Amino acid sequence: MLRVDLLANIFSNIPSKLPNEIFEDILITEKLRVERIVSKGQTSPDTGWYDQSENEWVIVLSGYGIVEFISGVKVALKQGDYLNIKAHEKHRVIETSSDDTTVWLAIFY
Amino acid sequence: MLRVDLLANIFSNIPSKLPNEIFEDILITEKLRVERIVSKGQTSPDTGWYDQSENEWVIVLSGYGIVEFISGVKVALKQGDYLNIKAHEKHRVIETSSDDTTVWLAIFY
């Protein structure tokens, strides 16, 4: 018995217009949270840096994004690239693809 | 300062010949384990079902695979499809793409 209702797809339900980034929880447990982030040209808010209490493992599944750390180090992630960001390692997204949709999958742990 | 040494890519370091599936830990903490599984036509061993003590969240990033549960339910995962498999929910992989490499990303938690 082949069932499709047990599945979801990480690339589905993306609106054609993305005035703002979309942050969606995919899996939440006491120990971790998996989030999908969808961007199209957006960057982190000007108000400052992400300073997270959790570690974040993040992979880019489509498009691309550039992450800057407060040290000045920049990392450009294309499809399939992944990065581990330690808790309280201040960082921000300074560029995402404006042509393609950038889909990030992040594990906060 | 753009740095590439902080990155790895989920699609890299895949041998051209895959006589056996490859299982590699990408991230290990006390609370979770992230694993890359690379298949090319392989299926689960005939010896039986996976009966795991941990929950598994799994996504197919390239190729495709068909997971069968002991209930008889089958789920076909193509690129981007993800599935949550509860601990001790017996399952096996009954088919993977023989043309393309199937890359699975699994979170055990």
C-alpha cells in the first residue's frame, strides 16, 4: 500500500512572492528543533546580529546565502553546503539569492 | 574575509562506484546524530527490519528511495521529501535509484 500522506516536501508550499522570509518549524522536540527558512533576496534585519542560545547546524538546499560572523569571516553557502554555528556565535545573513528561492534547513540543538 | 574551509557539502566525496551504501556521521552530540546515507540501487539487508531505539527524521536530497513499514505501508521519497520514523517503528528500504545516487540526510534523536 503506497501512501503519500505521510510525506511532506521541503520545496513545497513556497509562495511565488516573498516580501518577507518565512520561518517554519518542521520538527520540535525537547532536544532539537528543525526549521525551514525560505529567503529571496532578504538579509538579516539591520537591527543586529543573531545571538542564539542554541547551536545551529544549517544546510542550503536551493539558492545561496552568505553568512557573516561578527569576526568578519564570511561564508558563502551554495546548494548542499552546510555549516555549524555555535551558540552565541554572533552572525547574520548578508546576502541571499534574489533570482532563486533560497531554502535553508536548520537544526537548532 | 571569505572562507571556504568552514564549509562542507552534502553532495561531495561520493565515490563513482558504490558497491555498498555509505553511512557517515555529520554531527554527533549527546542529544542527536545527523547522518548522511548514500545509496545507489541498494536496499536494506535481507536479514530484517531496522528496529531503532531512536526516532529518525529523514529527507531525500537526491535520487529516490522507497521505505516500507512492517505494517505494509510503503512510502516513496523523491528529492525534498521527508518522513518521520518513530523509534521502534520497524521499517526497511526496499528500493533506491539505480541510475542516480540517492543522498539521504537523517537526524536520529
